[in-house]
Amino acid sequence: MENNSGKDIKRITCFLPKGAGIRLVEMLHVEKNIDATNVHTGRGLRTVESVKDYGAWSEQDVLTVVVDAERAEEVFEFIFFQGELNKPGGGFIYLTPLIKASHYTLPSIEG
């Protein structure tokens, strides 16, 4: 599958504890030069917490990252470990093909 630029692209989506999404957006920008990210907050049910809190609603960050297919595994692994998804209660992550995407850039503002 190809996007408008003719490149094979992937979408990485992950559900993280509230506040972790923005930190990962900054890390992806600085360390991986990736700006095609989006983070928003939603509510979800945690399933790997203490028995007392099992099934309690909590706010979570939803992070979406669009990357070229050749970098998808590298970025997936980066998010997995830097976002601490490898730890209990760390969140959930998955990778899917993306049929179409548009590339937007902000104009340069010179002061």
C-alpha cells in the first residue's frame, strides 16, 4: 500500500499512561527526527493493576506515529522501550499499514 508520495508507510498506535505521550513526541522529534505524530487523551479500563483498582476507568494518552515502512520496526522498538510498554501496566502498542496520508509542514517564521 502506498501513500500520496508513493512510499510504503506504517502507522504505530499506542495507549500509554496519561502524560507519557507528550514526552514520547518530544523524544521522537529530538532522537529520531520524526514529526508525524499525534497525541490525545481518552479514557480506558486498566486490566493489569492491583485487584483493588481492577476495571477502574483512567485517563490515557493515545499516541499515533506515521513512519516510512523501512523505519517502522526501529521506531516501534524505540517507543516500546522508551515508553516503558515492556513493564506491567505500561500500555499497549500495535503497528498497521496505512493506505493514505498527507504530509503537512508548518511554515518557517522568521522574526
